[in-house]
Amino acid sequence: MVVSQKKEKEYLSQEEALIYDWRIHSIRQALKKKGKSTGTLQVEDLVELGHLDQFHYFGSQACDRAIEYLGIQPEYSVLDIGSGVGGPARYMSYKTGCRIQCIDLREDFNEIARDLTERAGFQKQIQYLTGDILSESIAEALSSNPFDSIFSFLCFLHIEKRDRLLEICFRSLKEGGYIYVEDYVANCVLDSQTQAILKEVVQAYYVPTRETYRQHLERAGFADICFIDLTIPWKPWVEQRYQKFIQSREESLSLFGREVYEHRSQFYQTICELFQGGKVGGSLIVAKKPSIPKLYPVSETYFSSLVPTYSEQYHFFLEDGSLLALRYFRTGTLEHYSAWWCDKDGKSLELLNTCESQKSREHISIKKENGTGTIDLPEANLEIHFQVAAQFTWEVSGEQNRRGVIHQPQLLCTVQMGDRQQQATGYCKIYEGNYPKFWGYHFVHAFFPNYGIVWSADATFGQEKYNYFKLLDTQQTEAQTILHGEDSYHRQTSACTRINDRSYYLKFDNSEFATWSSILRNRTSTMESELCLQYKSAILEIEGQKVAEGTCLKESCFGTIA
């Protein structure tokens, strides 16, 4: 790729020089120690350099993941944005045989990248371009011969003009092509102090929340957007990186000098503190450039008032007071997977959130047999084993054949998140059938330890009204007792009913420990529903007297399905 550029010397701030310049020197020194200052190199020689060759988290392991998600084939043409010294491009071309166009802002990075690439024998497969991807000359050059795939590791956080960047990425992709990004995301609205640290220490000029990031992608035209949390694996990784660097103090001082060592130490420590604080996280993001839609006669089924729907949802109250919610939802036009974790201190992680018009992979694996089950989220390093302690089924008005909904309000669980195992009490709801296109509901599931479980709903499916209030007495050891409410209804802060001429109030105020939302949307159909989950404290009153305190998940969803 040829781009006319002005040959101007690039001046870096002292901060930028300290962040990047040491890498080139370190690579030269590391190869010298291996006796490979010159001559032929094998890809393995460079992979062994670890973080020096691939300046992102988990190195070649992350590259393997990108290859899998993008489905890179030998005939693919791929764009690497923020290619650094070329480590990911060399490794991915070596593994797949694809051609890669790299772009980086620094010519000195590209100089050593070209040298290493040529010594490894990949100069015909990998090309390097120096410049600002936001410039019109480079944007035009990239879009003139679109790519099958785009990937970028820990680069987008340095580029503030996110709409402009994603617009160029969209233009540079072939129809049906995918972009893969690993990037920083905000787990909450960042305060000014955290933003200042990100800008001054990390050179991260824009770190949006996942919801805002998704809006940027949609404005650019991307579809089938998938967010997968990387905070959980990144958090210990950055901690280990910092500890290893501190332990190698004497070696680092002799190699880099005191100024670079102290700067790297502060930099690595700051990253650790950002992740430990919970406000900043990481995400794997995959999105598709949709093909131009072809015009076909609209089938009669498009105007059907009923939509085939399947939903399987779970949530778990963990022993440390945190909440974990998971969902698999399918209609005729999309498959939605989501997983969300939060605690009572307001810390929250979106582990997974994707709506796809066609299933690309099994993000959540659910296996059940004889009253037991296993849920596996391989991308989140999460596994749940559960036993069904209670199950109830009743039909739903509004569903075409009034098929029953399965409720399992008491799941006894073991939750393995990373290297930590906890006990939990959970809930599951499963329904399948033909449901009206327009729907809306409020649902609450409250857990009161050593007392009972309340689950209630107030819903509308088309023209049909549907509500219930159930109380499961978990104090009974031999026989379960379930109480059914009469004339139940919901408000924003309570669910109410009468049982055996006594009033029951499930109360929760407007404040919540944490909240999460997602738009269930397929851009090529009429489906658009807003789903919102809230983790709250709960109180159960009977005849105006408080009988139990606990926690609850409050869920609402309104819109269309298609």
C-alpha cells in the first residue's frame, strides 16, 4: 500500500518516549542475549520475547483467540491497527497464511517491525504503513481495497475520536467482514480523577462504557455486536506483570537505566490500581459490517402477530453478597446471550452481551439431567453446577397454545469464577412458544435467607394480561409449601397481593446496588426491546409487619419481538 506522506520528524513528549522507546532497545538486547542479533529468525524466537514482541495482554494466546473469532483463512487480507513492532501480525500470518497490512503512528516501530519480519521470512505477507489512521489520505488508501477482517489490540483507547475511527474501520471492511478489538472499557461513569490518570499515565484519551461503545459501533453501521468481558482474566495478569517487573529490578536497572525503570514501575502499578478499583475493565469486541440488504417480496409471516420465542434465564445470589445473571434468548431473527455480575458495593461487570442474527458460537453452554445441571461460560472462565430444589409450571395467557412456563425458584448451586468457588441460591425460568409481537413486563425474584423466596410478575403479551405472586416457604424441611397470591399487582417500589385474606408486600426502594441494561435488537427486523436488570435490597411485610429482609433481582423489558 502506497500513501503519499510528508517526511516530517515526529516529536514525542517525554512521557510518550518513556512508554515506547525502551521496547526497541529491549528487543535488540533480548535477541543479542539469544545470540540472534542478526540473521534468520523463527517466529518462535520472537514469541519467546513475550510482552516485548506483543505489547498487549496474553500475547499469542490473545492472537489465537482473534484468529478463531475472525475465522481467518489463508486467502484473507487483514488490517492490523496499532501494530507496534509487528508481533501479532507475524504470529497470525504464520498461523493462518493470511496477508496483513499493518498501520502504526511510529516510524521507529515500523522500522524494527520490517527488519524482524524480513528476518522471519514474512516480508511478502506483511506490509507496514506509518501514519495517523484518522487522516483522510490513509483512510482513503485503506478503503480503496477493503479487508476481509480488522483487528486491534489495546490501541483504540489511545484514540479519542472514536466515531471517526470506527467510521474508517467500517469503510475499510468488505461487506460481511468482522472487526475484532481488545480494549479498555469503563465499568461505570468515570470520575474526573480516574479520567486524569488514564490520560496522563496511560495515554488513554477516551475510555467509554460498554453501552456508549456499542452506540459508537452502531452509528458507524456495524451489526451483530458482541461484548465479552476480559476484566476477570486481565486483572490478575496486570498484577503478575507488575510483581515480575519489581522482582527483576536489578536486571531492569542495568538494561534500561533508573529513569525508565521507575517510569515502568509506576505505569504498571497504576494499571494494577485501575483494575483493582473496579472502575476500569477490559472487553473483547466483535462486530460485523452487514451486507447490503437485497430486496425480496415480504412474506406473509412478516405480518404475523405471533413470534416463535425461546427464553432460558438464570440468576444466582452468591454467598459473598454478589449477584450473577445469565440469559439465552432466541426469536426468529436473533440469538441473544448475556451475563452480568455485580456486588452490593456497586461494582458491576458485563461478562457477555451479544445479539446476533445468526448464531456464531455457543457463548453459554447449558446441560441438564435428572434435576441437576451445569452452566459453562468458557469466555468468562465461569462454571456453575446446580441442583433443582423446587419446580413449578403453569400456562401463560397470550401464548398461542397456552404452553406452560417452567419456574425453578430454588436452585442450590456451586459457582466457580476463575479460581474462586462459592455457594449460591439461584432461579431459573424457561419458556417457549408463539408470543405476541408486542410485550412488556416487570419481574421480581427475592431471596430471604432462612425464610423464603418470592417471585412475582406483572406482564402484558399483546392484549393479554398476566400476573402472579408466589411465596415458597423454605423453612419447611420435609414438604415444600407454596403460597399463591390473589389480585396481585406491581408498582415501581413494591409488589403486592393477598393470600388467605392477609396482605403481603414485597418492598424495594428506588435505589439499587447496581443496574444493567441491553437493547435486544436486530437492525434488519422490527425487533427492539429494552431489557433492564436491577440488584436491590428487599423487605417482605405481612399485614404491615416486617417478617424478613433480603435481596432481589428486579427485571423489566418492553418493546417488540420478531
